[in-house]
Amino acid sequence: MPLVPSTSSQAQIKCKHIGFLLQPNFTMLALSSAIAPLRMANQLSGEQLYRWTILSEDGGVVTASDGLKIEVDSCINNYVEFDTVLVCGGVDIKGTVTRKVLSWLTHLSRCNIVLGGICTGSYLLAKAGLLNGYQSTIHWELLASCQEEFPLIKSSNQLFILDRNRMTCSGGTAPIDMMLQVISKEYGKALTTAISDMFSHEHIRDENDQQRIPLQHIVGATQSKLQDVVALMEANIEEILCLDELASFVDLSRRQLERLFQKYLNCSPHRYYLQLRLGKARQLLKQTNMSIIEIAIACGFVSTPHFSKCYRNSFSIPPRDERNVLAKNKQFASSKESSLGSVKVQHQHQHQQHH
């Protein structure tokens, strides 16, 4: 099976040009995670599907948050022919904002260039007003402050979000999954599965996956009882505890506990507990061969139909369909291995004939 759709010919494939604007103290891991899938897409397809240019505001060297100094290809004013531009942020992103960069990003928007941010990079797009009315995400350290500062943006704690001509994601390795999603939409799942295998990336996360935000960061260090209750929930996924039991463990009344959850987590204890269990179920569904009924029991659901209904309501797909998607991805991977093996054998045969 070809790694690029058979309807594509070399003449039809347009090489996409992606610009990466590095802000001072950008996160190196996030940048590498965004570029690596593009390089591997070119390598495995045998085509130049993507090319990229590294930029800084003035064309000078940029120092990453880990102290490494990166020489860029050019300054921002020298390039206008991009298909996509991604702002790469990191530490103290608010201190890197300049009028020149904001004006440049606004100009790109008027040219209908796809814009995005990785790690904290989407803050600059938000500051320029380019995310108003869009679904957007950012690294969890800035999520709460961005929700306060930019009320016109539909901020979320998802790993990444592709919303029309905007693409935003959190830091770390999340850009791998976002770029794989982009490649999948443009060239199919066979290619993205092959890339994932080359990186030993166990499973490709999608837009339903959430950032795991440290609870202390959300509720504050003073809310030790709330943190204790959540820890109890996480330790009792299979045999769930009732609300009265949870409240008694931390010497609170049921009503006091409900108020704490509503104030700091914007949901009821029952809802939060359910989301923990469903998150665990999704991990088991994607990463193990357990049957759906086994997963339901392991996550505290009394019946498979009830589990399926809750899962579908949360992730917009029934668990059985989710499992079927995973099975198809494995078939893609198997076909890919056969295809690459065939190409390798042909190459060796041609090499022997040449000599």
C-alpha cells in the first residue's frame, strides 16, 4: 500500500511551506516534536511534502529555554510565501511580545495563511486578536490566565486543537500528535501510522485528549482537602467510593465537598469522578487488548451499555467504534511494513544487478 494516496503524482503534490517563529526562551522539545513528523513524512513518502524555515524577529540567534542557541534562516520580514506559520513559545512568553511581531502575524492573517502556536506560542496570536471566536489551547501553565485575559477565545485544556485556519497545541510532545493529525488529513492514515511507528510513538493522540494539569496548579496549594479527595478518587477507579465516604475521609460534610468542587473545578464531585474513570477507560481501550466489558468493570461501571453511553457522551464515539479505529490503524501499519519491505528487496536486487 503506498504511503501517499495513489491519486497523487509528483506534479500534483504541492510542497507545503511551514514557518517556525522562535520566541526567546522557546521550548526545544516542542519545536523538535513539530518538525520531526514533517521530516519523516518526506522520508517515508519519497516526496518533498513539506519544507520549513526557522525565523526570528530580527534574524538573529535565539536562545531556547534549555540554553541552546539556534541560528535561524531569516528574519520575519523576508518571507511571505508560507502556507502555515507556527509561533514557538516557552518560558515567560508575555515578556517576548513586540508590536513588530504582532503586526507581522496580523499581516499573515490577512493573507489567509494558516496560523498556530505550540507550547505557549498561541499567546501571541491571542494578543494580536487572531484567536477571537476560535477554539484554542495553550500549555496548562498559562491556560487560566489566558481564559481571564482573552474572554473572546474559547480556551480549552485539550492537547491540541485544529479549528479552521488556526492550529494550537500545548508543549512537550503534543506537537507530534498535532502534526500527525495534519499529515493524516492531507495524505492519509497509512503515512501517519508509519511515522508513528518510526518514532515508537505507541498511539496517536487526538483532539479529545486532554492535558493533564497538576491539580495543585488549578486549585492552589491551600486546598489540601480537595487534593486528598481527588487522590482517593484516582486510587479507587474500579471500586468507586460514594460521596459521603469521600467527604468523611477529609472530615467535611457532603455539601461542603460539593461546594469545593464547584468553586475550584467547576463541576460536581460525581462528574469529576466520572471523567477520571472514563479517562482511564480510554487509556485501557487504546493501550491494551482488554475486552470492552473488562474495561467497563475495571473502571467501575455496572454494565457495558451504561459504560458505552457515558463513553459516547464524553468522547463522541462509542468504545466499540474507537476499538475498530485502532484495529484499522494496525492494519495500515502492517500494510506499510509489507510495502517498505518490498521496496527494500527491489532496491537490493537492483543494486546487485548494477554491480
